[in-house]
Amino acid sequence: MTVAAPPGFRILALDEIDSTNAEAARRAAAGEAEGLVVWARSQSAGRGRRGRSWVSPAGNCYSSILLRPRCKPREALGLGFAAALATARAVREALGSQGGTVALKWPNDVLLDGRKISGCLMESGVGKSGDVDYLIVGVGINVSSHPEGTEYPATSLHASGADSANVEAVLTGYLGSFAAWYERWRRAGFAPVRAAWLGLAAGFGQPIKVRLEDEVLEGVFVALDGHGALVLKLADGERVIETGEVFPVRG
């Protein structure tokens, strides 16, 4: 099976690369137009959020989309939530009748039955005007395997019973959904993305823990602001959190 790119997108397929995000950034710097999708069967130096490595053996889905959205950097953050929504749909489609609970963990991870199946790394370049020159939306989806012993438990489609799932079908589904969300974001902004994301948000309205660089907060996840920051209700008021790691509160 081949990967079908939606209108306005084109695929660069590679057997192996250091990082799909790194390759997309190199091509962005060389003037590549919006819509390039760098897809690799494996990565030798895959990267996750907050400087972590992303284990990238063959059999999983690794892609990075190059965009030029012409907006302020803070506005572009909404596209990470759009990518999570697109991934969630692709995962549900791959599961089919197998079923499973798909949820979104702030800011842009995807969970299947409470375990992480996908993560997103966004990187950008800013022009002299202060607007985004390019935005790279990198997503990894665990199809045939997942890492063991991670701080947040992981899973894959095959481990969850979707034995027939394959990378090409998952990537085709993800790209088609992302293209639709990108167009909606360009027309209507972050509001519809935000509403749809909250509808699938893990821990929304419930107690959660948020680990920051120098402290751990525990409170109730009460809102997502207009730029995608998490609003946490504490005993002494509310705290707006722009970056951090979210964990459930175990009873």
C-alpha cells in the first residue's frame, strides 16, 4: 500500500533519516514550500519534547509536516492540538471494531486506554517581522512496537489488538485529517480546534499533577485558554501553565 497525500501536500519517503523534523528544517531553510511531508521508515536520532530522544525502530509511523502559516508564534501552537486530533482519528480508524478509548493528554500526546501511543514535537523558525517563517509538525505513532519502562506507560496499535494496522494506512489517515483541521484552523482560528480537543481531553475537570521545571502542582484541570495553555485550579486560585508534564492523580 502507498501513502495518499491530501491536496496541497507531497510526500518525501525515506528508508532512514536522523530525524524527520531535522530534515524538514533543513529543507525549510533551503526554501522548500509549505506542504512537504517527510516520512521515514526509521530514525537514527529521533527527538521528542523537552530534549528527549524518541526510540524509532522500523514498523512505526514517523512524519514531519512543513508549514508556512504566516502567523505569530503563539498562534501557531494551536496546530499541535490539531495534530493530536488528527492522530486520534487515525488511531480510531486503525483500531476499527477492536475498539479502545482514545484520549488526548495536554499538550499534544495521544493516549490509547490510558497509555501513550503518539507524541508530537513542533519546531519553528521566525522571520525578521516576528511572524512564523516555517513550522514543523512532527508526529510519531506507535504502530507495531512501543518502548518499555517509560515514565508514562506506552502502547502500540498491535499491542492493543489492531494486528492488521500498517504504517501506510495510519499515515494516510493522519494526513487527511490533519489537512482538514489545518484548513479549518486557517479559516476559523483556534476556537474549533480547542473545542474538539477538550472533548477528548484526558483529565479535564479532574484532579491532575503538573510537573514544571522546579515544582509539581496538583489541582483540577478546569480550562484551556485561547492559546492552548492549561488552566489549573489550585486551593489558592488558578494557575495558567504554558509548558509542563501532566500526570493523573492516582487514587
